Amino acid sequence: MSLLLMCVEVMLCSDVLSVPQVEADSGEEYVKLPCKTSLDFTLLYNATIEWTNTYNTKVHVYQNGSDQPEEQDKIYKDRTEMNKDLLTSKDLSLTLKYPTDANTGIYTCTVYNSERNILLKRKVELKVRGQCCRYSLDSVKTTAGSSTALVPVKPEPHVFEPSTWYHQ
């Protein structure tokens, strides 16, 4: 293996390892995707903050001192929020309400100045354990007697119905 190829592999692996991971169960009330900055208040005040997902879909947009819900994709409507004091706290974290396994992926927080130059870019990986993947051990009565089997856990009432899930 050439030295150049080994360097490329090391860079790719270290880039993947440096992405923070957040885990949640499908249907939890919310999950927080962290993003903090040390950018100056004046830079943030005039900036656009965009959260996008793996498919570059706009998850949340903050501009001119307020959220821009008309900019976000409809599957995230009423499901995201950022800190109200983000300009002073410098905490650009995103709260995603009622995550589903369809929300699993890489999320990117990008801060642009007024000329759309990138001032900051942070990635976080969200892993949502879905309803389809959670099982419990239960006894099941069969005609041949009783047996133990893995059966799906019943979805909690506040979990989105499968017909409303977004699939790419």
C-alpha cells in the first residue's frame, strides 16, 4: 500500500471519528444535536444558521434574529427549535422533537455571513433506534405448548404513525 493511500485512509478515518454521535429512541420527546461556537456576537447577529441532514434537506434555518420556518422542509415543521438566546449563549444546538428511525443520519450546522461565506461548519451523527428494531422477550402460547419468543414492543401513543414517516 502506498504512503499516499495510507495517509488518505487515516484522514478519512480521523474525520469520521471526529464527528460526535447522539443516540435516541424513536418517539422520545426530543433529542438535542449539539453545536457551540466562539464566533463574535456581531458575526452571529448578521449570520444565517442552517441545519441540514444527510440529504442536504433544510432541517432548520435561523436568520435576522429569528427562525425561518418557511425555509425548512415540511417533514421538520413544528419539530425543531434552537435556543432563544443563541446570540449571547453561542449555543447553536438544535432540538429535534419526536425523532424517528427515519431521522438517523449526519446533521450539519453551518453558519454563513451575509455574503454566504461559511464561518462555521459542524457535523453530528444522530442514531435513532426505531420501533422496528426494539423487541421484548415474551411468552407465547402455541398449540404445541408454550414457548419464548422475541416480539415487537407496542409503539407508544405519541410515536408518529408509519404513514407519516418520511423515507428517502
